[in-house]
Amino acid sequence: MAKLSIIVPYYNEQVTLADCVQRVVGTELPVEREVILVDDGSSDKGGEVAAQLQAELGAELIKTVRHERNCGKGRALRSGFAEATGDYVVVQDADLEYDPADLPRLLKPMLDGRADVVYGSRFLGGEEKRVLFYWHCVGNNLLTWLSNMCTNLNMTDMETGYKLFRREVLEGLRLKSDGFGIEPEITAKVAKGRWRIYEVGISYSGRTYAEGKKITAWDGLKALGTIIRFRLFD
């Protein structure tokens, strides 16, 4: 049976980490799975939660990776990708803005043999989402539009945290970004590889900053620079 590697990067997410992993493990999937928890230098008890989950669920199912200092989401993903052994690899944020119940929906185009990469779109419609920040939505749409101009893709949600890949796709990307610039970098390099890309609608339960949301307008500006960099120079 094919295997899915589920990469869960986290930074100070002790409140949601256990619930996230339990939902990931409890979601019915038509493939085997492994869950790779990447602690990006957390200062809370997230590392202890991860160790307890590994002890309870078994080291074959739960792998743990730790950075001694906070390096950024991109570095955390790269560390997780390096540990993945599955035929397919997906990113699952630990904060539960993305619902693990949507994983079967992401897998379907790939298991049907139609896709090499699948993005979960928050903007395709048809699924529930929490109503939050207007300017975040504008920023996401602007970055997606600029990315589409540079990649000649017609995506609706380049910045989505839900990205699923065939293993051979990831092995050929040679990713470099450490922070949130990993999202446009992945899209730029997938586009250059001419892989078959699908989007599927997903639910979305965004967080407020009081609830722990970390991405800022500065991250958006850096993402813009990343889009230009990988269009012109890489």
C-alpha cells in the first residue's frame, strides 16, 4: 500500500498540537501514513507534547525533529521533507486552521493518477470558512495574482498551507527559503517543472493574532520579493 508522509511544522503550538495529531491519525485514509512533527525551536512545552504523542502512538507512526532555535517555516518544512519516506508528502499546519478531514479530498486527484501536486484552496468556494481579516484576503489574492503572472498558472490560492506532492516532485525542487517565502518558492519551482497541478476546495478556520496567528504584512512583502527572485534569478 502507498504511504503518505504528513509534515507538521510547529512553533509554540502546545495548545493545538495534540488535537491536530489526533485528528490526523484519526482521519480515514486509503493509504498508510507517517506523521513527522518538526519543532522549530519552540519555547513552550510543544516538544514535550510531541514526545508524549510519539510514546503513546509509536515511533513508527510519529517521528520528531527539533531545531534548537527558531529558523522559520521554510526551514522546518525542509527538515520534515528530508525525513519523509512516503510516496506522497503533505503539509499540515499544527494550528488547525486547516482541517485534517480534508486530506482525503486532497489525495483523490493524485490517487486517481491525474495530479502530481495538489493545493487546497481557501477561495474556490463550496466549503465553510471563518470570516476574519479583509486585508489578509486582499494580500493573499495579490500575491497569488503576481505569482500567476510569473508562473503562467491560474491558481486561486498560492499561499495555502495545504500542499500535497508526489515524492519525486519534492526531490527535484531544491528548496532554499527559510521563512514564509517557501510558499511562492515551491509554486515557482513546481511551475518550472511542468508538473500536473490541481486545486481542491477546503474548509478554513483562520486564527486571530490573539489566538496565535504569526504571519504579518512584513511576511507578505518578503513573499513578494521571493516571487520576483525566483522568476528572474533562479
